[in-house]
Amino acid sequence: MTHTPKTIRLADYRAPDYLIHETHLHFELYDDHALVHAHLVLERNPQLDDSLPPLVLDGVKLELKHIALDDRVLGAGEYQVDEESLRLQPEKNSFTLDTTVRIEPQNNTELEGLYRSGGMFCTQCEAEGFRKITYYLDRPDVMSSFTTTLSADKQQYPVLLSNGNKIDEGEEGERHWASWEDPHKKPAYLFALVAGDLWCVEDSFTTMSGREVTLRMFVEPQNADKCQHGMDSLKKSMRWDEEVYGREYDLDIFMIVAVDDFNMGAMENKGLNIFNSSCVLAKPENSTDAAFQRIESIVAHEYFHNWSGNRVTCRDWFQLSLKEGFTVFRDAEFSADMNSRTVKRIEDVAYLRTHQFAEDAGPLAHPVRPAEYMEISNFYTLTIYEKGAEVVRMLHTLLGAELFRKGSDLYFERHDGQAVTCDDFVAAMESVSGRDLTRFKLWYSQAGTPVLQVSDSYDAEKQEYRLQVRQNCPPTPGQPVKEPMVIPLATGLLDAVTGEEVRGTQVLELTEASQEFIFTGIASQPLPSLLRGFSAPVRLEYAYSREQLAFLLAHDSDGFNRWEAGQQLAIQVFSEALTQQQNGQTPAFDPQLAQALSKVLADTQLDEALKAEIISLPSLAYLLELQTEADVANSHVVREALRLSLAQQLEQPLREIYQQLREQARATDYRPEAGQIGRRRLQNMTLSYLMLLEQDDILAACIAQFEQADNMTERMAALANLVNNPVREQAEQALAAFEQEFAVDPLVMDQWFSVQASSPLFSDTAQIRQLMQHPAFSIKNPNKVRAVLGAFSQHNLPQFHAADGSGYALLAEQVAVLDGLNPQISARMVNPLTRWQRYQPRQQQQMRAELEKLQQLPKISRDLFEVLEKSLG
Ligand code: ARG
Ligand code: ZN
């Protein structure tokens, strides 16, 4: 980047001057370059006037070799090329354009466009990667039919794939070729190709109308035994989308390819999804339960995009949440149906509150539909995805399941084959419900997390209970003042003595800054259960006493709110002790928490998964998120002391549960299904408490679990416990054994890196630097960067925030290196530094200084530039 990047604004949206009806591509792939021949059939956009403005095609890092307009080769004066575009003057309404460009996939470290991963060629085009492949109108509202021919060396690249159906293939000496045709019009961001020496696992699926679809997973040969779970997840997703949304798959073949070098999780290219191998490959001996569950949800996510994203796509990138928010909501509901609904909700809410709320409160806050950006890659955010999904969930709550389904049917029917906006989505919901959702749409345009302040009163004489609710939303960059929003507040009332439900869940609809809700016929002062199931992405404030929280934890009929009551109780107990610690006193912990948790452990009605969630303390990151000035060091000390104190008070039940569950695990064949996953989670959670007691028999049990378990979930938990306890020698032995066993598997080595990098006891900055010297580490591989630098800066908070600033310096130094290789990753990795305002003055200074140094880089990407500029203000 040589000049300041310009800001792109939603308000400036204009329909495309030209349309591309047909796109015919021919790729000649070689080891040191690729030639891309494009034949485009274009037309002046008939919706616009009949002038003929210049045609400006996007193109970045392309070497133009040939150009012809309507078969006539253009002379040097007849077109202009600059760093980002190709401009020429059409002479007719309808015309064809032929170009040939030369590119170098082997030197593409950005992993955007056409690049090499391991021994194969692959692509990533969303959002604006297609322009790195050929000159094009690289915008989602230009939809075209595609044919693609690829040619490559037969030996090295026996498999040649692109979107749609294969229509032809052949050989020419050492080389061979294949032609693919995608019958569905699509924007360029959904284009994909793959060439490599790949193993294929095949299956099939019969759709609801009886069509047979061939399912293929392509992986490197050594991963052939890690495909079953991905394939099973795909078939479940296809069935679920038929049953729950009435959506049928629309091609005869669906392909998934796993690649090791990938910026994100996966990509929904039409008929040819490309996955980060970490998000699709698994087998029990190598992969944890969390990996199995992540795979199930991401396979579903990408598959669901076939309707929510591909058949109906986005008009422009400001509408990104139209497809991402909706699709995350869809995959979350799918996972809830496949596993424990309550636990899935707990996980998602914990993640949202820790990370999205932080984003919403920081310098990078933006609405679900942003109004402007410099680099769209920076907007694949928690707000677009996770908060966007919460917005769709609220529509679901407000309309009810049945009307919501009618609305989604109407949306798909009205807009099939179109590129549309978030307004179109809401309009379909308005049509089927007859509701005016204008005010609701503030969720798309206002950034920030609303705060609900709830108070109540009871009138015994009138038998009347009143809830007073005030809402307000803090200012965010560019939005000093907010309007009141429409907020569904799911509420139940409990008898404060017996815990019986006196009013079942009712969705109160907030629309004003301040409102009162009156419940009549209430015989005694009730205890409210508020925001059940986390019915809106807000911060709730109600002055519960610890006794009331313990009571809700014991009695609430809403599983989510039972967990939430336990979390709030833990937060209160923690906060009191933190204040003591900060004042130089020894922190003391209210025994009410241990008492409440001991009841949970003894409860025979509760399943293990929920028990495990309830006894988990809020993460350090979340506890810090709640503080006005985050005190990392003291919070870490106090949280660890609280864990130890709970372990001491609950030792007996923890020991019993651990032993029983470990026995059970030994006696059962591993399966990644919800019941077992919950039991293993509780088993490993109890082990992590018990290890704090530093007793020999527990250490021996942990080592035995590490050595003997037949699955990665138990092994990795045991390893993490060794690494996170002051038993350095045993930890090092286990790490060495593990490394030896799994050195050849990069996905397992990612876990090996990350378990060390995440541990404050085990890894200071010096250790992180050592990990980066390990032969299995590569700064060019995003999974490795995330496993070491990501884990360090996001999970090893005490060391990342070390008093001497060395953690910040390490991250900034590596961000600088990354920015020269892969701007999407550098702009993401720098994120922990961007929240400098949250910390103590000295830390603020250190963090700012690192950001300012980065700003001075002689060459800086647009991605990183935007993040730095916004966070330094
Ligand atoms: N659409 C993909 C998904 O939902 C993500 C693509 C990310 N692309 C990017 N440039 N950040 O899962
Ligand atoms: Zn997506």
C-alpha cells in the first residue's frame, strides 16, 4: 500500500454498469505460474440508461498477456491498467471480452485468490479474491454462469475440480484437463478450483424428492481415515435443512476438499466447499470432542449456505450478515438439535459475551450492517456472524417458529437467484407476520450492546407484581446517541419459597427507553427469571442477592438460566475477593458458591454436560471484560485461588465423580455423541479441579489417563492439566512423548503447540519464541500462527500482559512479519492490542507504543492500516 486506503460507503452503492452473463475460464497450471484465459459475455446493465460508460474490471497482481474485445486484439492505447483495475471503452451494448493473465500461485502467501497449499492448487475468493485470479466485476451483485477448464500435469495433479458438474475431460501427453459447468448463476466469490493428488471418499444422499446426490470428500492420502465424521455431518445437515427449512440440494454432486493452509474455517463455494483441514478432518485418537463438534457445525454451516448465501446472495458486502448471521443461526439450531440444546446455547452465549461484547465496547465496534469499511476482510467479525445470528434469533423469538419458517420460505421464494439486502430479509418476515419491523431494524444499524436495568415491586394487597425495565445503549465510534430498540425479554416467575414456577416463560417486548410490565393474580412476592435462554444480546442488570442466585441455580426450570445464576453467583464471589486482593488483603471466598455447586454435583436429575458447564468458572477473559479497568494479574491470582478453594471444599464429590466417569470411559467405546461428550467434559473438569490439590494419587491418575486413554479428548485434557500445574518435569515428559507420537500430523501438532502457548505456568514469551523455532511451526500457516501466537495472546493472558511489556512486543513484532506475508492474518492477530483502553495506564502506554510502531512500518497492508487507524483513534 502506497497511499491511504479509501473508505467504501454503503450510501454510495450503485448498481453495476455492466453485467456478465457468461464466464468461461481456462486455467493452465504449472509449478512456477498459471495462465488464466477468461472469455466473458457482457452486457450494459439494462436497468440503467443506454449510455456506454467505461468498463472498469477489478484485477490485482495480474500480469496481462492478451486482451481482445469482440475478438479484436486491443492495442496499447485502447485500455488502461493500474494496480487495481483494467479500464476500457465498450462500443456496443453486448460484447465479449477475452483476457489472458499470468499469475504465480506458488508465491501467493496471502492465501486469497489462487494459491498452493502443500502439493495442491486451491482457491479462496470471498470476499474479493477473484480479482487476484482474473480481471472481473468482482462484486456479489454480478452473477454469471461459469464453465471452467483446468489443465495440469497428470502425475502431480490427478484430481481437477471446479464448481458444478464435470462435462468433459481428456489427456495431452504429460498433462490432462477437465471441464466443469455450473448451471447456477453465481457471483465470483463463490468460484473455486482445486488440483492435486487427492484421495476421494464417496457416499451418497437421497433428497426429499428422491434425487440421488453423489457426495465426495477429497483429502491428502494420509488423511483418508479422518473423513467419516465430516461425511456423516454432511448427510445430517442435508436432511435437517430439508426437514426444518424445506430446502433441498440442487446439484447432482457435492464436494468437500480439505486444505492445510486456509485463512478461515471453510468456504461455501457452489458445489465445491473448501475447508481448513482442522474444520473437517477427525478421528478419535487424534481429535478432541470439541473438534468433532466444531466439524459438525462448520460442515453444516457451509452446506446451509447453499440456500442462505448462494441461491440467495448479498447485494453488496455491507449485507454480509444477511448470509452469515442467518447461516450461523441455522447451524446453531442444527447443533442444538443434534446435541444438548441447553449446552449449545451456554457455549454460544459465553463466547458472544466474552468476545463480541468486547468488540462492541471497543474501538472496532460496528453495526451488524456496517455503513463503511476500508477492507472488507476486516469485517468477518463476531458482530457480523455471532451478533448477526442473535438478531435472526430474536426475529425467530418474536414471530414464533411457525411464522419464522413462513418468512424464510417467502424469502427464498421471492429472492431465489438474486443478490439482496438485509431489508429484503426483514421484509419477508414483515409480509408473513403483518408486523411493522422498522424499529426492530435498529439492530442492523446501531452498534453497541444495550444495557437492561430491571427492578421490581410487589403489591400484596392487589396481588400485583411489576417489572420496571429501562434500556440504554452506550455510545460507539460514530454513534454517540442511540434509539431504544425492540428487545424480546423472555421472563418467568418462580415462587420464592418453593421454587415452583408461578408464571411460565413469557416474551416481554421492550420498545421504549423505559417500560413497566404488570403481572396480576400473583399470590406472593415472586423471584423473576429474566432473559431466559438469553433471548437478546444485552447486558442484564438486576440486583439479585447471592441467596437468590443460589435459589435460581437450584430451582429454575430454564436450564440456561440455572447455569447463568451459577455464573452470576461466581462473579459476585470473585469480585468481592478481587477487591480484597487489590486492597492488599487475603481474598476470602463466600462459601455460598461451594455450597451451591456441591448441590449441583449431587443432583441426580441434572445431566453431566450441564453439571460440567455449571461448575466451570467464568473464563478469565470474561471476568476481565466485566471490569471497568481490567486487572489481569490480580484477576488471574484470585480466579486460581477461587478454583483451589472450590477444589478443597468439594474434594470428596469431585474425586467420586472423576473416578466413576474415568472408569466408565475406560469401559466404553469412544463415540463423539452428546451423552459421552458431556460425561467426558465433566470428568475432565473434575480432574482440573483435583489437580490443583497437588496430591500424588491425583497426579498419578492424570498421568495414567494421559498414557492409557484411547481418545484425544481424555489425553489432551490430561496433558493440559500437566502443563497447567507446577509439575514441569512430568509435563515435559508427556509433551515429548506426545510430540514423538504425533509429529507427522499437523492438526495434532497444532494442539500440542496451543496447549503449551496457552499455559501461564508453562509459557512465558521466551518459551513462545522457542515454540516458534520448532520445525513443525510455520509463520506462513495460519493454523500454526493461531496455535502459538493466537493461543498466547488470547488464552495466556497473564503472560501476554506481563509487566515488562514483553508479550505485547512479541505479538507486535510477529504481526509486522505476518503483514508482509498475509494481511488477513496480521490484521486479526493484532486484535488483542487494539483493546488497550481497557487496561491499566502503564499497560495502555506499552500497548499503544507497539501499535504506533506498527503504524510506522514502511509497507503496511490495507487490512492492518484500517485496524490500527481505528484503534489508535
Ligand atoms: N463465507 C465463509 C464462511 O462463512 C467465510 C469466508 C471468509 N473470507 C474472508 N476473506 N475472510 O464460513
Ligand atoms: Zn458463513
